[in-house]
Amino acid sequence: MTNNNYIHHISKELLQLMPIAAFEGEVIVVDKPEMVAEAVAYLRTQRVVGVDTEARPSFARGVHYPTALVQIASHERCYLFRLTHVGMPEELAAFFADPAICKVGLAFRDDINGLRRRRDFTPANCIDVQSMVEQYGVFDLGLQKIFAICFGRKISKTQQLTNWENSHLTPEQARYASTDAWATLLIYEDLLAHQPLPNEEVIALKRAEKERQIEHQQEVQDQRLREQGIEPPPHMTLIEREAHQAAKRREARKRKRLRQSARKKKNNT
């Protein structure tokens, strides 16, 4: 294994300057039931695959649409299963339940739950790279930023708001969907090629990242106050902020005990 040399956070400004990466392998759209068996047979020859899913975007609070597409990629080939056309086939459900094949995704629980709503199965050997990156000192959790941290390239999100229930997918939409699944596979393999950090180092880095976030928030708030002609108050350090919050929690617990004591006395009279 090589030493861990990941950066911990990447800015939007730096991300925009990076070259674009895209899946360049074969993309096969599975939109007929008779295509399913051959696709799954190929996927069963792989040791590990990258997975992503897509659903019709919702612009109303509380409205969610069923999973319309599941993308499963190897290095050379990506299958796009159009679930609005073929449903959730039994062969595909069995593939996700097979412990012999590693399935890798990002925010994978949501993807798996979406698939299980179409046909229930017991998932096996399904790994979420979001649960891994912290141990490597990476604190950005979005696919685009994690990929950029690992490879110095960005993946496009221009097709993100596609209606994946449309009757046909454009070549651009198919390439976008394939790239997301392929990207999770590459990230997983790259993480495995690096040494995870010791826990104490991860804890120290998380604390430093929290301080960075607080400092950024304070800078934004200070700027807003100055625009209103108000001089910002002095900043608290993270230690001072934590001590202040701990004191507030102790005071809240004390008030709760006093209220409980008062109620108990009242009930006994």
C-alpha cells in the first residue's frame, strides 16, 4: 500500500478548474426483459462493480418518485437497467443479494432501499464509499468532490435533473449515468490502494476541519454585519465555543431537574 496523500477538502473554485472525466467504455441500455439475463450474466463475472441509481427529479416537498434507472459498471462496460421498462427483475435482485460480488455505491443505503421498494431482497456485500473516506482524512462526501480529491479531475453534473422516466435516453444522459457508477468503482479501488489513517489522526483532522468550517461561517457572518455598518463581535475559539455549549447543556439539565422536583413536590401535597 502507498502512503495516504489525499487532501481533506476541495473548494468549488478549484473544482471548476479541473478537467472533466467521463466513462469511455461500452454503455448498454437494458430496456427489454429479454436483455436482462445476458446483462446479469456478464456482471456476475466481475469481482467488484460500481453502482448508482436515478429517479425522476422532484421539485415538491415530500414528493418522491420510484427508482427509474440502475447503473452497474465494470471498468470496460456499464449496463443501464431501465426499471420503468423492465421492472426490477428477479435476476437483478438476486445479483444484489449475492455475497460473492462486491457492489460499491455512494449514499448506497438510499439506492438499495429504492430498489427494494420495487422488489424486496436482502442486500449482501454492498459497500458505501462515504463510510470509508473519513478514515482517509477526506471530509467532502459528494461524489464529484471525492472523485476530484482522488484523481484531480471532475465528473460532469449537467444531466443531473434529467427526467429518467422519458421514453428514450440521449447519448449524453447515458454517458452521465454510466460515469457516476464507474466513478464509485474507481474511488473504491483507489482508497484500497492507500493506507487508512490512524484513528487519532482522523480525530485531529476532523477537529481541524470543524474549526475551518466555523471560521468560514464566521467570516460570512462578519461580512454581512459590516455591510450593515455593524462591527462584528470577537470570535470564540472552538474550545471556547464547546465550553460555552457544555455550560448551556448543564444549565438546561439543571432547569429540568428543578422542574421535575417541583412537580414531584406538588404531586405529594
